[in-house]
Amino acid sequence: MCHLSQLVTQMQGCDALPVVVAVAVGSVVLYVIFFRARTLPAIPFELKPPAQSVPGWRSGEILSNPSIIVKDRPDLIQCFDPATGRSLGQVPATTLTELDDKIQRARNAQKTWALTSFEQRRQVLRTLHKFVLGHQREICQVASRDSGKTLVDATLGEVLTTAAKLQWTIKNGEKALQDDERDPGFMMMYKRAKVVYQPRGVVAALVSWNYPFHNTVGPVISALFAGNAIVVKASEHVAWSMAYWEQMVKRALNVCGHNPDLVQFVTGFADVGNAVTASPNIDHVTFIGSPEVGKLVMRAASANLTPVTLELGGKDCAIVFADADMKQCVPVLMRGVVQNASQNCIGIERILVQAQAYDGFVAEMERRMRAVRLGAVLDDDPREVDCGAMVLGYCFDRLEALVADAVSKGARCLVGGQAYKHPRHPQGQYFAPTLLVDVTPEMEITRTETFGPIMVVMKFTDEKDALDQVHSSPYGLGSSVFSGDRGRGRRVALKLRTGMANVNDFGVNYICQALPFGGVGISGFGRFAGPEGLRALCVEKAFTEDRLPFVKTPIPPIVDYPIQDAEKG
């Protein structure tokens, strides 16, 4: 007690105010550091994958004529493994009444989610990221079973891309959506001006079937981080795996203490997709698919003037100059054509090779394409499968017709050119790896997206010739230029009328999730990925306020209503 009295006496004898202020400020700083700015950790959870995804599973019957249509049952979707034709069961199509209910539940959940901090949203993404990295094999097996792709292609196209998107959003998402301070100009110097990025509300994504995991979860990542709820309309061709992806995302939300109703998955046929895009309760639509269906999406969305982002595929080119490093170029282009049976929106669909290197390039590609092995990676020895099946078996007639048209006009088909009946999987949907050379711009295959393992090789003389041939196609999504001259590579790439370009590489712009993804021409408009993709899911609100509370905008008497002197006014 004596010591306490002495301490009080000492403080009274000096100016204690600075000490009190320092303690108060220090407390605030400590609070910000340890409470406001703390990192919320990922929360582990487990989820059992469907039994059909296990390698060697053979319980389902092999369908005699694999199709997603169930006779006399428009309310059901028949699911099957395109690599074997084996049934995976039937999935009910979402009814329009169920769709309306799901949209309303998402909207109700979003009102609370919009109030969460960026750190709370990061925790959900960290939790999802942790699950993805810890369950890569299961995810790849589910995706492979539903789409027929190899495990290598699933690793690259499903897991790697999704992990990259999660990592970029966790690290950079908040910076992309921070208030953007703007210069108010001389006349408004007393104002503070900025752009505020606010959630749109409930957004929708209608996604394609070629990468069922990534195409489904990718839009969810961006939507949630931007503060939105999302309705994902999955393709009816990969409806089987959707339940697993949905459970995964909902569990991540749930274990972090958030309402899983934020994310709603629906599946069905064209009527469901049309109902999603035409709904007055959807605030933005992202569509990944063909130009033909993209136009229908725009038409449906226009009823409510709902903004849309359209990624409508491509006819991506690779321009190979004679001075290119062929040891690097050839394997990259093989990956660009064969990966996922070339069911890639940024797959390499046209290879233009300079005349001096043309014959050697063709000879090497013929050797490689003949050696590509087709198979069902979950049923065969995965070490003996290079390329998987195709999701749409009914497109084979179209592909064969495109090859035949080119040959009739002077092209040479050196490898493949037709559907392939697999000896172990006769009901599987395979198209033979195809090498089509001496192709010219007047052939239909140079203007039509094939979405199949067809390597189209064209010859060019100089830069102008290459650009003219490339621009004969109405598509403009991605592109590649291979050259040993960095200046020329950059120059030609920047002249290409495409949304994306890579020098001495293919498709890596998508692994760089900091970059926007999208095209020009009939490849669509708008962007997803990167800051542009996040901001597209926000209302960009222009905002002003007074810098100082005592400096406000005055209305001079001469222009104050009612105007006293119209002539002077």
C-alpha cells in the first residue's frame, strides 16, 4: 500500500498525460495487430467421394447406346462414363419451382454474407484450398470418371488451375476490391472521390462440361470473395459429379460458420439454363459455352437487362517461326492439342508453321500423333493411356465431315480422321488423334471450333501471311507465337486480334490468375479471373464526399432556383 501511494504521488508530481496517451494508443495498436488483422486459419474437414470414382469400379451396367436422355422421363438425366459407356446412375433435373426456391435461399443468405470481412471470406477459401490440396487424387478420379479425361489432364486442368485461382484470390483479392481513390479534378478539389466495389447480390454461372471441377468451383471462388451468393447451372453432361463439388463447397462454408445456402447448384436441360438467365432475381450471368448458345443467353438476360460475361470458345492459333526452339515448341503444342482430347476452349486448333521448318515439323508431329494411346484411365493401366475419351459422342459425324471437307480441298490427313472403336471399351466415346496438314483458310475446319484431338497444320511465308491467315477466323480467344527472336515474338503476338497471347508457350496465361481471361469477336466479351474478373461481379459505385465538414458545395444566388435574372443566369 505504501508503494502504491508513492507511485501515485510521483505521477502527480509530473505530467502523466503523455504516459496515459501512449498507453491508450498502444492498446489500440495491439488490438489492431492481434484481433483486427489476425489470420483466420483453414479448418480441415473430410468428405467421402462417390464409390464410382474408385479405379476398377465396374458395378454399373454398360449402356448399349450411351446417352443422357432417359426415354419418357424428361425429369431425369442419365449419367455415364464416356470412357467406357458404363452407367453412373440417374440424376433428377432441377425443376423450375426448385430453381426459384434455390435462388431465394441464396438471396437470403447473401444479405449476411455481404457484411463479412475479407478475412472471413479468405478463411473459407483457405479451407477449400486445404481440402483440394489434401484430396487431389479423389478430385481427379471423380472428374475423370465423369468426363473421361486422364488423371494427368485432371491434375493440370482441374486441380492445378483451381489451386492457382484460390491462391491468387486469397493473396490479392482484397487489394483488387479495395476502394479506388480517384482525382476529383481542380473544380472539385474539396471533394474526396473514389470507386467502391460492392457485391451485386446473387450471380449465376452456366458452365461447360470439359472441366467439371474447375469450371464449377472457379466461379464460386470469385463470387464468394466479392460478397455474392451464386447459383451454378452445371452441364447436364457432367451432372453426376456435381453433388460432390457442391458438398465440398457447402462443407467449407459450414465449418467456417457461414450459411451453405450461399451456393446453389442446379442441373438440367436447356429449360433450366434459360430460366436461370431470364430470372429477375439474378444480378449477373457468366456463361461458358458456344457462340450459338451464348446468343441465347444474351437474349434471355436482356429481358431484365442482366449483365453478362460470355466466354464462347476459340479457334486458337500457334504461329511457329523457323527460328523457334523446336525441342521446346513441339512438346508444348502436343500438349495443346492432345490434352483432354483437345476439349479446351484455349486448345491449339490451328498451327501455322513457317515454310522453311514445315516439312520437318510435320514429320515429327506425324511420329508423335501415331504413338498417342487412347483409353480409360480408371479401368486400364494409367501408364498406357495418353488421351482419354470425349464427352460428346454425337459430335463425331461433324468432326469427320470437317476432316473430309478439308481433304476434298487439298489437305492431307496423315493420322486418324475418324471415330475410334476401342477394343476394350467398345461403348466408349473416342476420336482418333488426327493430323491434318496442308490446310488452307478456305477450308471449313479453320473457321469452326472442333473441340477434338485434331491437329491442323498450315504453312505461311512471313509475318503478314501468318497474320492474314489467323485473322480469317471469326474467333479471337487465345494465341501463341513461337520464335527465337523475342522482339518478333512480342511484335506478332501484340498484333493478333485475340484476348490473350503467349510468346513461346501455350495456355499459361490461365495459370497466371492475375490476368483476365476472355476473348474478342465471336469468342465473347467480358472477363473472368484477375482483378477484372472479381470487379465484374461487383457494382462499381462512384462515390463522393466532402474532404472537410465545413467546406460544402454552395449554390450562388445567380443560379439558385427560382432564377431571379434569367439573362444573367
